[in-house]
Amino acid sequence: MRYVTNLPYETKEEEHVTIPMSDGVRLSAHIWRPTSSDQEPVPAVLEYIPYRKRDLTAVRDSIHHPYLAGHGYACVRVDLRGTGDSEGVLRDEYLEREQADAEEVLAWLAEQPWCDGGTGMMGISWGAFAALQVAARRPPSLKAIAIASFTDDRHADDMHYMGGALLSDNLAEAGTMFAYGTCPPDPAVVGERWREMWHERLENTEPWVLEWLRHQRRDDYWRHASVCEDYTSVQCPVLASSGWADGYSNAVTRLLGNLDVPRKGLIGPWSHKFPHLGEPGPAIGYLQELVRWWDHWLKGVDNGVMDGPMLLAWMQDSVPPSTSYEERPGRWVGEPDWPSPHIRPVTHPLSRHTIGPARDDTATVPEAGAAMTVRSPLSVGQFAGKWASYNAPPDLPYDQREEDGGSLVFDTEPLTEQVEILGSPSVELDLSVSEPVALVAARLSDVSPDGAATRVSYGILNLTRRDNTESPEPLEPGRRYRATIPLNGVAQAFPAGHRIRLSLSTSYWPLAWPAPKPALLGVHEHSSTLTLPVRPVDEPDEVPSAPFGEPEGTPPLAMTQVTPPEERWDVKRDLIDYRSELDIVKDRGTVRFEDIGLESGRRAHERYTAVADDFTSVGGETTWTMRFRRDDWDVRVVTHTKLSCDASDFFVDATLDAFESDRRVFSRTWNEKVPRDLL
């Protein structure tokens, strides 16, 4: 990244500005804005998240908010109610109160003498969710949004559930927020009230995983704040981006296809990162693109920002399997609209372990053939990586050959020419199962001539929810069903000489929680198919070879690494008691923020276990330690959440402990049961 200091506008900074809410709670804001805005008001751009602006996101914030401010914007970073230095309690994600607060913040910004009355919202992950959800509420000052790594569907396409199957990230993210939501504010900011504010959070928090498990079907809980329920509610322009290595690779194209507003889409090779910080690379000059976006929609500059393709996507070249990549080779391709007129769904029949030649749309579909069967061991999924790659530690899927040993595998013949896909593949199965509850995981891989298999995309379906996720029904063992499994969106080139592989399994642990019992899956050949979104190789890319500039930003905040970080991702198997374990450590070490004299530490430890093929033996645990220290102020929060099950119930055991100078000042324990609902 190129750090720049010579920006068009001189800026000023206010580290703690309180914004009053209608119920008396005050939110804390960090504001960067042009010095000249005191006389010449400018538009305001809001980022609204719960991740502690004063410390835990301070370095990241220092790269992009001063940069945008230096181009003529008031950039406002607000801690959500109950987080960082804001008052109140954060009780769950995307609640009505959170969104009402955001509307009040926007109204407050529009009224400030340094704001010209126009606002935008930006963010990644929670910040992008917030921007899209608030846009659907149409606050009068909001003129445009720019969002990265998000979803428009909280149930079908988030870290909670996929295809009605429970994801382990449901537990992992609940553990994250259990820790973040119980940290104290900084006494240097809020003064003597810090302890009172802290204990209000501690006393009014419960593990969010409990609420998320209480809603195993698509219901009003998930419909709330899911913009897909009414795309027409969004009436402002949208710049949407994500990455193929992210869990949120699908929502960009859904917005492009369903919104009726000026919109642009951008999907790179990245994990869960802003595009200017994108890993795997290449990262791009995303902040320059944001300046152009805001200049057009907030200042009315006719700069051609809407020219060119609606979607720019990174067509990924073939790579060997690896849990991390510094760069993903490929090229940018452009599509004028979405759905694209250039992309054609090509359907291939599945026969005995082969993916057949493309089926002519006019051809007669052959009768179903014999059933091919598989009952996967619980070990299938240990090399799946994370639902969303966070690149810390390396968390992409590894070589799929070991996974394929417990799967039903279908290969094409070696390709005679390169094949490129862009969009969401899908699998349609003519199937039967031996149990009333079962899932199917479908994986698409690029298989090189030496046999190495790189996972390209995947999808999971809880078969009790094959028709819809609102009213699941148990399966009748032996009965024939048809089920469609959508796979995550991707852009991938398969070279000549390689094979395309589809792998089906009845477990994918620990990425997804398994069914109560192992199920035998029967898949009928000929009448089961794989459909690929094929983009012709000779189709013009419609973009320059280098459509983006080098990543830029302002110099990051000074930070010193006091103790080293630790990253670990271990797969373990004990061949005496057949216990398997995935052990993940993400320890940031201790860092010191030099400008405020604060030391901070974050350590997360996740463990997922199973014994042999006992599907009720699976369990997950997440432990977080958060520490903040300055002079004689030394506080620590330790949270632990364990999720286990039997055939009929989930069990949540959790603890929350808070310390001042190693003296425990708060402790609470939860032991609760949630019934399994055909899950």
C-alpha cells in the first residue's frame, strides 16, 4: 500500500464526540473532517460498527477515514450502543434499536454546521450490513452507500445457517460478540462512569448463540433486516463489493440483479477484507474508487463513475491447493448487466463417477439410472477451512483428496480446452436417504493432472429444508426426492488438461453441524445433474488490463507489538479412542497504541471435536480473552462458550468472567438446552 499525506484538504480530528439518542443514551463518535468545513460544509460519511474505534479498529480506521476526509468529506466512525465508548448495552445483532440509532445519527450529522446536509454510509461486514439495512429505511439525508462483505439474507446466506444447516461460525461469531460486547469503555474517555457502564454491559449480556439456536427456521427473527424481503425498499445508489474467498461471495450479484437503483458490483479474490487491504492479492485502489463514488453521489460531480460494466470480477486462474495465498493469479472481467447476457447455464448429467458432456436443452432427459450410495465419515470436512476466510490464521480449504475419500465423486474427462465459470453453480439430485434428517454437502474442485484437488466452491443443504427453510419436514427413508443445492458464487478458470470434480458427502464437520445420525445417501445417475455458469473464454473482458490504481491510504496509527502474536490451525486424530480435533488459535499478542498509552490484547481459541462416527459426539468450544491496560488500570474479560448435542437437543454451557488487576469482579454461568428442530 502507498501511504499518502499530500491530500487536497487539510483535516482536523475529534476523537470523542457524543451523539444523543432519543432515549437519553449517548453514542461515541470519532470524526475526521476538512478544516475548511467550519466555513464550507461538506457531506458526511458514516461507518457504524461495534468493534471499538478507540483501540481495536483504530489502526484500520486511520488508513481510510483521514484519507477520505482529506478528499473533502466528514468521516464519522461511531461505536454502536453498548460497545467501545458508547453508552448502553448491545443485546444482539441488527435489532430495531440499532437501526433507529443509526437514523438518529444520520439526522444529527445532517444538522451539523460543518455538514452540507447530505450523508453516505460505508463499511465492511457489520458496517456493510448496517448501511444496507439503514438504506432500506430511507432516511432523508442518505444519498448513497458503499458496502463490502455483506448479505441481504440473514438466514440463507450468513454465518448462521447455509441451506438450513447449522454452521459452526454461528458459534464462533457468537463467541466473538460475547467478548466484544462485554468489554469496558476507556476511563480516559468516559471518566469515572467507566465501571458503571461496564457492569451494565456485564449484567445484561447473554451468549447470543442461545437466541440464534432458538430460531432454526426462517422466521420473522431472520426476516427482520433481510433486505431480500423487499428489494424495492432500497432507493439510493449502491456500490457493493466482496471477495471469492469470503463467506459473503453471493450477495453482490443478488443486489445487482434485484435492485432498481444505480448500482455497481466488484468481486475480487479477497477474503473478509476491504479491497484496499485485500488478501489474497491483488489489493486495489479502493479508496480512490470511494472518492469517485462519493464525489458523484454526494457532491454531484460528473466523473463517469457509472460508466463501464455493472460488475467487475476477478477471474481466478488455477492454483495448487493451499490454506493461504499471497496472490491469486487471474484477470478482471466485466459484465454489462446481471444476470449477464454473456453467461450460459450448462447442465451436465451425473453418471457412475463421471460428469457427462453438456446436455442439449432440447435433448430428451434419460430415465434415472441405478443409485450410487455414500455414507460419509465425520472426518469429511476437517480440511474445509473456515466458512469465511479471515486470513488469520491461514484458513482456506486444503487439498480435497482426503475429503474425497469419504465422498461420492464425479469427474469430467480431462478438458480439451479452458473452461471459465462466473456465477453460482448448482447441483440437482434425484436422491433417497436412510434417515429422517440428513444433509448433503456439494464441493466443486479443480483437479490438476497430478491429482491435486483445489476446492473452487461448495454448498450445503439440510434435506429436511429442501423445499423451503420455513416449514421443514422429516424425510421418509427410502423415498425418492429431488433437491437442488446452490453453490457459492465464484469466477474460476479450469485449464485444458484439468478435470472438474463434483464431490458429495453426508457430513462436512466442523464447517457444518452434522445430522443426529449418519445417513446413507443414494443418488440416481442420469437424472442428477451439475449446472455450471459458463462464460465463453473468447468473450471480451470489457475492462482495461489495469482498471484500478495502486492501493492508497493515509499512514497508519503508531502501534508497537509488545508481545508476539500466535496463530495455530491443527488437525489432530487419536487412533486409540478415535477422537478427532480441529484446534484454532488466533492470538494478536499485546499491542500498545502510542498516542493514547493503551495496551490491548486479544486471544481467541476455538476447538471442534468428534469421536469416531458418533454424530452426537460433536462439539465446539470458543474461548476469548480481551485485555486493556494503562498505568494502574488493568482489566480483562474472559468468555467461554461450549456447544454440544444429543440426538434431540443442543446444550449451551457458557461462562463470563471479568477482572480488575487479576481480581475477579464479575462472574456468571449459563447451562441451557435448546431442542433440535430437524437439524
